[in-house]
Amino acid sequence: MLGLSAEAYHACMTTSSENRHAALRNLPSVDRVLAEPALASMLTEVKRDIVVDAVREELSIARDAVIGGGYVPTPEAIAQTVVMAGTSTWGTWPTPVVNATGVILHTNLGRAPMSAAATQAAAAAGEGYSDLELDLGKGTRGSRHTAVSALIHQLTGADAAITVNNNAGAMLLGLAAIAAGKEVIVSRGEASEIGGGFRIPDVLLQSGAKLVEVGTVNRTYAHDYENAITENTGALLIVHRSNFKVIGFTAEPDLKDIVEVGNRHGIPVLHDLGGGALLDTAQFGLTHEWMPQESLEGGAGLVFFSGDKLLGGPQAGIVAGNHELVGKLEKHPLARALRADKLTLAALHATLLHYVRNQAADQVPVWRMIAVPLPELEARAGAMAKMIGLDAKVAPASSAIGGGTLPADEIPTYVVSIDASRIEGGADALAHRLRIGQPAIMPRIEAEQVLLDPRTISPSRDAEVAKAARAALS
Ligand SMILES: *Cc1c(COP(=O)(O)O)cnc(C)c1O
């Protein structure tokens, strides 16, 4: 992209093809651009070949523009474009973003932010060697899963557990290990799309299991599962409706009724929970979300949940449950392909320790954001609005859990509501300015107002965000 100001160009509009050829000869050489002072520091920081390629690329774009009748850019302008593109490509990544959307698990912003302890644990595991797969006492090989599984056991009562890359991977592994070549019975109302094209029927297909849908989209009974059981049934799968709701004339069996059916036929019940709520969401005024411990107590053979949804840790997929079933997963070749890396395991372990120590509600950022008292949010929004000025006011609004969790729950909040009608382009233009600013701020737009929700902003950043918003308005 040539984000150049008109002044940066030689004003030599070409009209005829002859003129255009003359203009092409005026395009600076690669060496001429490389000699520009603007590129001096980049040439010391980035391999020369890479800068040369970037300059060539910009010159080729400029050439096409000239052939199309455009201006011939100056060497300086080309150099500046290379610097601009280079700064975003060769700088540190990802760019930290202040999440002012009020959506706690924002998929595009990296889902759950982790606690300081979890972040430090990942950094420490990355920086040096560790006993990841070593029993220090015996000096023999250990398992990378032992430490995390011990905490999962204490927190959920599961006999055994295994951690992979994400919950999608957990399901793939679980279904492949338990039910490849067999039938898996799923309620028609749960054979859904989880997000980003991740569909339960597709995962089943990839695992080698055969989907058998039972019931109807709104009503499924325990006897529907029972009637579909054949000698080739490998599992009964329950998929938590984490990102949609079925309301009206509905029926779904209790977990215990499905477990009873499974037990009668010696078939395990697998429960995909998604969320991974180790604390009770109802305690925070939200709809009660299935907890892994409840599902296991209810008789599920295996539960699947994410590490970076309500658990509030790193991206991971955890499978917990029956010893014999988890053993099958551990032995499956996909376990190696999907296993979590040391950074993830270290961060997950540190996150789980918050729960073991009963400190999750104030140490795990996701729960802290869920639990912020409303008056505190109102006061913070008020202070920010005051700093921003006359265009800003405090307004009641709703935050969301996000990440496909508790879709129907709206958490009352107070936001800074900014009227951007004074600036050209209105709310969209202001939001754009905030996103590309320093710090990058991601707001929400509603009814032509730009909203900043303090719930997902760290209180220590409030003043900085308000200052940035005021600057963006002027
Ligand atoms: C989110 C979710 C998944 C996928 O989990 P990832 O960790 O994103 O792979 C699977 N099943 C359910 C029910 C979910 O909510």
C-alpha cells in the first residue's frame, strides 16, 4: 500500500504512453532508495537482503502506478513507505491492545488474558531447561502431563487428564481414541457449529467416528439415545450449547438419564463442555454454566473443556475423566500430534494453582472482570468521561462473556459513550483512530456512539485510555 502524501510525489502526471515511458525512466534505482537516510536505521536492524526486497517491491508497485498514469514517487517517499510497512512487519508482535469492548473473552483479541503468575510461568519455562519430562528424583523419563493432571484431579475429581492444544483438538483426540470406526450418538439439537467453521459433525468425521443424530432440533429424550444404540455404538456425545440457546418448546434429558442409558449398554458418555468453568458462574449473577466436576460427578466418562475460556488460562484443551478412557487417549498417535507445549503447560499449571489456593476470583483476570462491582464501573466510567470532555458521557450498557460462552447473559455495566459527530467520518473514524493509536484501543460502536467499557480495561490504564480518546477527538 502506498500511503504517501501528494507532496511526496513529483508532480508529473503522465498523459501519453510516450510520457509514461519517460516517467518510468525517472523511477529511482534500488540503490538510490537504499541510500535514503530514512532507511539508515532499518538497514542496521534488519538483514540487508530483506530491506532490498522490500524496496524492490515498493518500486514495482510504483512502476505499475506510473504505467497506470500515476505520479513518479521520490526516493524519499519510497523509503518512507518501506519504513512504514517495515515497522509493522518487523516490530514486535502481537501489538498489545486495550480491550474497551466489554467482551471479556474476545476471540479476535486473544480470548482470555492470563494472570501475571501464569505469564511468568510460561516465560520461565521458555527461557531455560526444566523437568518437563523428567523425574528429578529417579533421573528417569517422566510425563509432561503429570503435574497438570494432578491439579485437575484435585479440582474436578477426575481420575486422569490429558492436555492438548485446544478443545477442538481434545475432541478430535477423544473421539478418535474412543470411537473411531464406531457410531457416536449426538442429539440433533447439539450437532452445531462452535465457531470459525468448527462444526461438531466435521470433527466427528475427521476422527473416523460415524455421527448418528437423534431426536429433533428442539426436543431430544434419553430414550432417543437408547433406541439408536447398536452393537457398533462407541459413545454417547453431549455437546454443551455454549454459543446459542434453544428456547420455547424444548426438552433435553438430564445428564444422569443419558449416563443411565450408557451404563446399561456399557457405552461411555463424553461431555464437551467448552467453557471450563471451575468456579460457579451463578455465584456472579450469571446463568449457571456446567462445571467439569459436576459433569464427572454426574457420570460422564470424559469431559472436554478449553483452557482459555472461563478457566482463564492459556489456549489448551483438557480432557479429564475415567482412567481407562484417558489411557486410550494417551496411547493414541494423535496425542503426540496434538500435545500441548511447555509454555502452555506451565501457564496452565500456574492458572490451576490459583483455583487450588482459592484465589481464582481475584487472581484470574477473567473472573476479576466478571466480578467487578457495578458502582466501581460507574465511577471509573465517570472519571474517564470527565477527562475526555463534553463529547463523552456515562451510560448504562451491557458487557458480555464472549468466546461463545453464556450467549444469552448480558452483564450490566457502565460505559463511556462518546459522540463522534464532530469529527469527519463520525463513530467509525473515531474507532479507527483509537485502534491505530498508541496504545491501540479497541472500542465498541453502538447507535453511532463509540463506547468504552471499563470492565475489560485494566483500571491502571483508565487515564491513558481517556487521554487517547480526547486526543483522537481533536
Ligand atoms: C469453544 C468450544 C469448543 C472449541 O474449543 P477451542 O478451545 O476453541 O478449540 C468446542 N466445544 C464447545 C462446546 C465450545 O464451547
